[in-house]
Amino acid sequence: MNPLKKYLLVIPSIDIKDGKTVRVVQGIPELNCKEYGNDPVEMAMIWRAENAKMLHV
């Protein structure tokens, strides 16, 4: 492996509102949160299956 090779670590984010996974607009939960699922743990397991090394919750 080339020691000068650069890597980018992408850290997926899971936003939770009222126990559901949501998409927060501009980091403000009061603005139009769209629901993406009922189970944040399931979403975390999906990201882990995609080889995420970390999650931001």
C-alpha cells in the first residue's frame, strides 16, 4: 500500500425524532422532518452491512 495514499472516512448520520428515523433539514429538527423508518437500530444495522465504521446519531 502506498503510504502517501489518502483516504476519506464517510460517517453516516442517523437522526431520530419520536423514536423514528428521520431526515433533518439543515440540522433543525423542527423543519419538515421526513420519516425514513420506524426502527433506528435497523437503520444502523443497514449502515453496518454497508461497512460503515462509525455512525453519527
